[in-house]
Amino acid sequence: MYQIEAGASLRNAVRMGVVPWRTGRVSRNVLALGLTSLFTDVSSEMVATVLPIYVVLHLGLTPLYFGIVDGINNGATAVLRLVGGVIADRWGYHKEVALVGYSVSAICKLGLLAAGSAWTLILGIVTVDRAAKGLRVAPRDALISLSSPASCLATSYGVHRTLDATGAMLGPLIALSILAVIPIGFDVIFVLSLSVAVIGCAILLFFVENVKRDSEAVAATYSGSGIRPLIDQPGFRELIAVAAVLSLVTVSDGFIYLGLLQGLGASAGIFPLFYVGTAGVYLLLAAPAGRLADRFGRRTMFVSGYFILAFAYLAAFGSEGDWVGSALCLVLLGSYYAMTDGVLMALASSMLPVHLRSTGLAALATATSLGRLVASLSFGGLWTAYGTDVPFLSFFVALLIAVSISIVLLRRSSADE
């Protein structure tokens, strides 16, 4: 059923001009990686969307505990990002490193079947799953950039994120449908999630190719690979600083959705629909945002996305009992992702030479993950101590300050868009 729905969504996107692969600017490698992410996100979001309500509502733990869980998940992705990035750059095994990460995540679905209701064991399995995600992300994003013309980097990332968002939208719908028919059908969700993850791994294995590096890039790898040479790349230090500062004031989606749910006083059963709404907006806007970033400036698009996020915080703060305000929050959140996620990777890729591409993207993502770990712990602590209003308003003010700092840092960047 979900394969049919995914296919229909993509066909509609093509007819609407959302997915620009007809132009020839997007390679088969990018499309195959996008399909891998589509199936993998269907798999992972089936599980991830029920985690916040399971921890806070079903197990009865405080938002601080959820902040710890969410923060550890973000931190776990940082553990292996640099490892995966360095290995992929050192030996050119981008596809193989990514495949290991995707495969470990698939295996973790079996672990969830065995964990039952032991939340500490579930946390451990999810942590391994997130660490595996950290291993695969940088090599995958490096492959996207290495398979794309420099002038269309943001467009390629936008197409990939469109397919990725399709999976992120379908996953919660499938989980919600299963639970509507089988209220305690978590085992069914885990088994189906495993099956879909295997499909994603198969696409990566059989349809994605490593990009051959020329002799100059290979020679550069052996003479200057690793973390240290990254600091010498023009503009890259500033970009990492910007990513770190902004991530420190980026509220986890789970917290935003819990705030909306609490304000509406609605049933927990609608919780996965918040993920669907955000992913749907992301799906529609990711490719157009990428094209606009390539044409008018990636830094401008990236910073503008965080202004949009600030308004999403205000919408979440002021939407108590207001369905329109809640819907606006989801639209703003999806827009923020479309304007920042792939655009950041494109901006970084334009600064990094081939032999440092995967390592640099991994370092950037690591800085972001560690910042979000701190943000989750801080927001969860504020919520537990003061309720929802104080953390949302505090992070709104902090985000505006962070954006101002980021504008100054990005002006120092010498990257040519």
C-alpha cells in the first residue's frame, strides 16, 4: 500500500515541477540515494514518531527524561560521523560506509522486537540506530555532491531531501494506520519497518555507484586527509561555528509536537500527524528551495530558514487550543527544514575539496548534533521546571541572537556562491 502511495506522491511531484530530474541536472546516483533514503525514512519514522508519546505519555516520564533520550540520540549520531567521513575520504568507500550504516539500522529493528517494554533497552537500541545513522550520513551526502555539478549542488540536495521527506511523511501514516487497526500492534510496526529498511539497503547496494576520483584527488587524500586540514579551507571554520551556534537554540521536533498536543488538549493518537504535516511541507518545498538557493545565494536561504524557525517557536507558544496556529507551526517548521537542511550541505560542499568532502560534512554534522544534544537537555530542563511558555520564549530570543551572530560570521566567509 505504502509503495503505491509513495509512487503516486512522486508522480504528482514530477507533474507539479517539484522534482526537477527531468532537466538532466540530477544524476542517477542522486535519485538512487534519494530512493534509499525514502524507504529508510519510511522504516525509521514508523518507529520514531511514537517515541515521544511512548516516553512521556505511556511511560509517564517527565519532559526532562525525554530531553535526555532525545539528546542522547542526537549525541549518538555524532559519535560515528567523523569516523565514517574520514574512512570514506581516505579510501573512497563512500557507498560501502553508507551501506554499513543503513544495514546496522535495519538490524536494530530486530532488537526492538526483543526489547518489549524495557525502555532502557529500547533507548540502547535506538542509540545504536542513531549512531549508525551518523556513520552513513556524511558518505551519502558526499556522494550526492560528488555526483552533481557545482552549480546545481543545492538542487541535487533538494531532490534528495524531497524523496527523503516523502518517506518521512509516509512512515507516520503507516504506523498510525497499523495502530488504528491493531491498537497494540507495535510488533507489526517493527517487522514491517525491518522489511522496508531491507528494500532501502538493496537499492543502495545494487543501484548506487562510487564516484571515481582523479589522480590529483587521490594524491591529495594521502598527503592531507583527516580533520586538521579542514581548518585551512576558506570559510569552513565560520560555517561550522554558525552551525554550532544555531543548533544550540534549535528545539527538537518532539518537544514542539508535545507542546502543540498539550495546547490542543487532543488525543495522543493524532501525534504522528504532526510529523506528517511537517514532512509534507518539506516534501513540497525542498527542491524549489534548493533551486532558489543555487540561483540567489545559499547563505541567504540558509539564514532566512532560521528566521522562519523563530516564527515557528512563536506559533507553538501562541497556539494553545488553536488548530490554525498549530497548522501554521507545522508549515513554518517544514519550510525551515526545506530552506536549511540540504542548503547547508550544498554550502559546505562548495567550500570543500574532493578529498575532504565527506570528512568536512561529517565535522559539520557532528557540530550540529552536539549542539542539539545541549539544546534538548536545556529545553527539557526548562519545561520540567517552568512549563512550556518559558522554554519557547527563551529559545525564541536566543535564536534571534544566534541568527544575528551567524550573519556576522557568514559575512567573513570567502566562499563564492
